[in-house]
Amino acid sequence: NDSGRRPRGALIAFEGGDRCGKTTQCSKIVEHLRSTGVDAVMWRFPDRSTSIGQSINAYLAEQSHMDDAVIHMLFVANRLEKRDEMLRLLAGGTTLVLDRYSYSGVAYTAAKGVPYLSMEYCKSLEVLLPAADLVVHMTMTPESMAARGGYGEERYEKVEFQSKVMAAFEALRDERWAVIDASGTIDDIHEQVTSIVEPVVRCAHNGCALGRLWD
Ligand code: FDM
């Protein structure tokens, strides 16, 4: 950084089906990064604290019904309402670890198979947002996810649907994705996550550019 600018933070998204351990791994990597002196924070999408987030929460808890296109756009809007703050934090050097992001947005809606909500259309609604420097895709079979505690409480937690979500995630993969077997132990997975995340944080600190979805 000879330009005198502060090194930017990295944008790292954790993706995968429900109950695969994303939240645990996000917390652990943020804690690890902080212990090594990296300024890092964890966010989750949907952000249920905003008024849009509360509508999303009611939908996920099956307390309300919405048209598939409308709920899709609420998920998008819930990211857009955080966009400025995201960009500000990254530019200020903070690494953001996201528990779900646009990739979930596209994969879950595309998995519904509604003809006018194609994967291409869903992708087009995300283009105002920055691309993650790294997507950590945690994979396990829908059957083993279903065997985990709490599964089935929310709208999308059904084995057949989760298989479609998995296929949609696979279709979105590119060279920025790392795939991790989520059926291992918490510590083994954390070790793998650490070895993948650290170089990406260094790259961001060294000035590699933040991309846009889906360039
Ligand atoms: N989800 C999440 C979507 O359908 N679209 C999105 O854009 C996002 C971010 O919401 F079933 C789904 C994925 C999951 C639910 O659950 C959120 P968690 O437990 O908060 O990750």
C-alpha cells in the first residue's frame, strides 16, 4: 500500500444449506482473525433487525404468505439497505464475514423452479452489490442436515427442497468458491476454513480489487 490508503478488508461469504454449521464457523473464524490482529466482524443475511428483515422473518416462520417474486425482492432489498455500510467498513479496513449473502438469495429462489424467477433473472438483481472475495460453500447431504437439531422449524427446511438448493449452489460456483465438507468436526472444519480465509484477507490488505456481482 504505497498509495497511502488504508488497506481494505475482505468480503467473505459462508453459504450452504440450512443447519450445516455456517453460523458456528463464521463466529469461529471472526474470533480467530481478531486474535491475530485482523479487524473483522460477522454479519448475517437476512438481517432480521430491520423492518424489511422483520417481514422476511415472518415469512420464514410461516406466519405470513408472500408472492415468490415479492419475498425474493425483499431479500435483495435487505442486502441493498446494508450496502453503503458494507462498502464503508470494507474501505476502512474491516473484514466482513457474512453468514449467507447474494448466493443464498439466488440459490433459494431459483430452487423454487418458478419460470419467471430464473437463475439469470435472480442474478441480475444483485449487480449493485460487491462480490465476495471468497465464498466458503459448506456441503453435506440434505438427509444429514435434517438429522441435526432444530431442523424443520422454518419454511425451507425440507429435504427435497434442500437438494434443489444444493444443485443451484453448484451451478453458481466459480474460482472464488471453496467447497468444504460440513460433516467433519467443528475443529477440523475451522482449521480448513482458516487456511482458506487467511490468504484472502492478506490479498485484500495488499490491495487486490473488490469485484462486483457477477463480473
Ligand atoms: N434465504 C436467505 C433466502 O431464501 N434468500 C436470501 O437471500 C437469503 C439471504 O432464508 F432458509 C433463506 C435461506 C434460509 C433462510 O435462514 C435464512 P438462516 O437460518 O437465518 O440462515
